[in-house]
Amino acid sequence: MFGGYCECFCWSNQDFYDDDFYLPDPQPFSLPAPLPKWPQGQGFAAGRINLGEIEVAKITKFESVWSCGLLRGKSKGVTFYRPVGIPEGFHCLGYYCQSNDQPLRGYVLVGCDSNARKPEVGHIHDSEVDSPLRKPLNYSLIWSLNSETNGGGGYFWLPNPPEGYKAMGIVVTNNPEEPKVEEVRCVRADLTERCETSNRIISPDSKSSNPFEVWNTRPHRRGMFAKGVSVGTFYCNAYLSSDEVLTDIACLKNLDHSQPAMPNLDQVHALIKHYGPTVFFHPDEDCLPSSVQWFFKNGALLYRDCGQKSEPIDLRGSNLPNGGENDGEFWIDLPVDDAARNDVIAGDLESAELYVHAKPAFGGTFTDIAMWIFCPFNGPATLKIGLMTIPMTKIGQHVGDWEHYTLRVSNFTGELWQVFFSEHSGGRWVDASDLEFIEGNRPVVYSSKHGHASFPHPGTYLQGSTKLGIGVRNDVARSEYYVDSSIKYQLVAAEYLGDGVVTEPCWLQYMREWGPTIVYDSRSEIDKILDHLPFFVRFSVENLVDLFPTELYGEEGPTGPKEKYNWLGDEIC
């Protein structure tokens, strides 16, 4: 727990300014088209979600409390907001913060005692020891910036909760007067889960004598079965790091195991039809996607042990080993016949479709719609060394390429909130305000040439050392090659709907490798590259190899969607 005001947390006024003249208010963001009327269901898009003893509503309207700008660096500053328009009976849990160089796009949750809203139960007062929500005892001033201009500076207050309760966020004022205890509520500890820092909102210049940082927060444990609910608040302190578990504030926990706010089957299909992206492949792509069934039908072979024997795979994949784990005993490969092999490598765009997995996120307050695409073959990489572009002949090739992107939809409203773009072994979340839309509220996804990684905008993305300009090129652009996932998709899994609602295909239970393990002679090929480089851009082979991603040196046979971490867990950024 923090103590009172501590001068060591203060930045110098030379590091910041709080002149509103330089900080135009960010404008709110709305999706390009109105939301449709979703099919009827239990609690999806109803505006409020019951978490058990606490009912929460999502607030996206704010009033500015204090803004500050950074004199150093490229940041245009940040603004701290107080939620407004809170429904009667609900209480603020913490304030919101975001940078000024993006549209106003965020939320905080407000809560109320769910039993207090039931007439047969009666009102439960804050004074009761076991009430789910209670006022803080008082506040600790954890940071401030004094200013004589624009009506004062910024003052950051941590609520001090009663014993057995947790604070959910920080309160900000523009004067040194301590906030009233009625401003926020703390939550009973058994109704909370641990949270952690995620994206850094403020990072002071390295020359600052008193570093102080502001972070977004998220549940520490995330995934399909995790109960943590993001409140949308921020946290501030000195010397924090990404993914650091916090002790002063927490997130909420969803104890309603029925998850009534999750979309039903009809609503899932409606979401896909409304938001399903169009996936564009590069104009020079020669390793296009196909359906899994087309891959099997056109000669894919199942190998076992030493690989001396193989067998064809039936159209449904019913003769693939079912379940278990990837023990390396089985793998899939291309047809032996050269002509058939080349046909499969090229793929079949006409048959291609997206394979959809719908699952809860953030304790059932969001729905993740993961959309998987299959390419029979991953083409060779293209290297970038300074201004030189060098196509490889074999490095980067492998059989059976699975890639995906994920739509994150708010269960409060049904609004598309973010899209995760899978980029090889990682990826990134992109806010809806930074997406490119093609028709209505349907985003565009760009698939990179040969590698099939997903990106939100056309261009060239470097995988390697961007500082030195050395790595693997990911080139993405629009072309006549595309798949409309709002139409061409198959829902293959939605476990939360219950047994038998969605029939999972046989091939989805195959947990082994979709291609043989390949080891590349990267050093030999890079040696040849070095011979053609000007002297002033040459590196030793060892140094050059170290700058490229590890996938360049060899490829284990890729596994299918169910064997990936994000099938049960959160996306890896």
C-alpha cells in the first residue's frame, strides 16, 4: 500500500506541460456503420452483465479531468477522464486514461450490488460488512504535478479500501483536495482477481530524474476458462514493467458460470456475417489457401514413425489419430507425385474458407471469434539487408501452414472492439479505430506473401532487426486473390454453447504435425549472399544469422489450431 504524498514520484515541470491549448480533445470513435439488431438471446448486447453478486455496465462517455503533454519524445500527451452518465444505482470503480494521438476509444465498468436490484431481496447497504461494494476509507496521494496555469495540476489518488476489499483503479483530480469517499467503490476481495500492467500509456524520457509511468491494466490470468474481468482502469507508479502483477488494485471476477452475456449460436453467425473480414493475398502469391477437405482429397499423406510408410487421408480426416498430444510420431506431407505435389503447393482459393472458434474472453464480457485459415504450403522467405532484397530458394518453406486472426467483440453491445493479427510466432491487437474497413463494419486483413502472416494495412513489415534494416520481409497488398470470411466460413468449435451444439470436424482433433520437420542450411545460403554484398554492409556469418528470426534456420512441422496456446489461452503478443 502506498503512503501519503512522496516527492520522489514527481516529475519536473520541465518534463511535462499541462497547457490545454496544445492538447485538443480526442474525438470519439464510431464504427463506420450502425450496429444491426442482433437475433434474440439471453443476455448478449443487453448493456449490462451480471457477474454473480455484482452487476456491471460499460461506460464509454467521459469528462476530461486533467491533461498533460510530454515535452520530450513524439507523444502528444495524455488525458485522464472521469466516467459520466453512470446509471442510477451503479458506482464508479476508477478513472480512465488514454493518449491524445488517437480517437477517444475506451471504457470503464461501473458496478452495483446485483441483489439490491432485486425487490424480493431488498437493498444491501454499504455499511454491511459482507456487501460486495463499499466506499474506501480514504485516499493516498501517490503522485502530483503542481501547476499555476489552467486551474491547477494533476493529483493521483489511490483508494484505501476497508479490510477484505480491493481498489479497482485510480482517481484523478486537478486540485490538491482529497476526493470524497463517495466518488468510487471498492470490491470485496473474493469477488476480484489479480490484474497486471499491459500497454504503457506514459513513459518518461530516459533523462528524467524521477521516472513515473502510467499503464493500462488487464486480468493476470486470461483465456477461455479464466474468470477475470477487465475494469478498463489504469495504474501508475515508478519502475513498473509490462505484465507485472499488481497488489494495490485488482480486476473483477465473473462468478456466474452460465455466462449469460455470451452470444447464442444464431448470434455468433450474425456476428460473423456482420464483421467477417475480407482477407487479401499478395498479387504475387503462388502458395494460396485451400479448404482442409481439398488438401486431403488432392493427395495429402499421413506418415508415421520413420516415414517409410504412408496412407491417404480420407475427406473427413477420420483416419487421423485422434486427441493426445504432439509426440512427433505422426505427420502429414504432400503427395509423392511431382505434378500432384505442385498442384497442392499452389492451393485452391475457390475452396478456401475460414474455420471459426468462438470463445469467452475477460470472464465472458467479450467474445473472441478466432478465424483460422489453412494453406497447404508456406513459400520461401525474402530477406532484406539494408536496401537489398534477396529472395530465398528454400529457406522458410514448410508444409501445412495454419494462420489466424481474432475478432474481439464486446458482449455489452455487440460492438467490434479489437482485432488480433497473428504475425508468425506472435502478433498484436489493433483497436477498431485503427482498422481498414471494406464494407460496412467488415475489416480488411492482409496476408503476407508466402508467410501468410496477418497485418492491418498494406506495406512491408520487417521480421528481424528493424534498426539495422535486416530481416525477413512480409509484403502485403490488395489483389484479386481474396477470401470473404463473412460468407466463406465454417464454425468448428464453441465449447461454451454446450455439447453437441457445434459439431467439431474429425481433423480438428488431430494434435500432431501438419508437415514434416525441415532443417535449412541457412549458413551455406547466407555465405553465398555475403559474397555479393558490398564490403561496408558485410557482417560475419554468425552475426548476420543472429539478426534473423529463428524460423529461418528450420521448421518443425506446424501443429493444428487445437494444439496452439491461444486455443484455450489468450493471444500471444
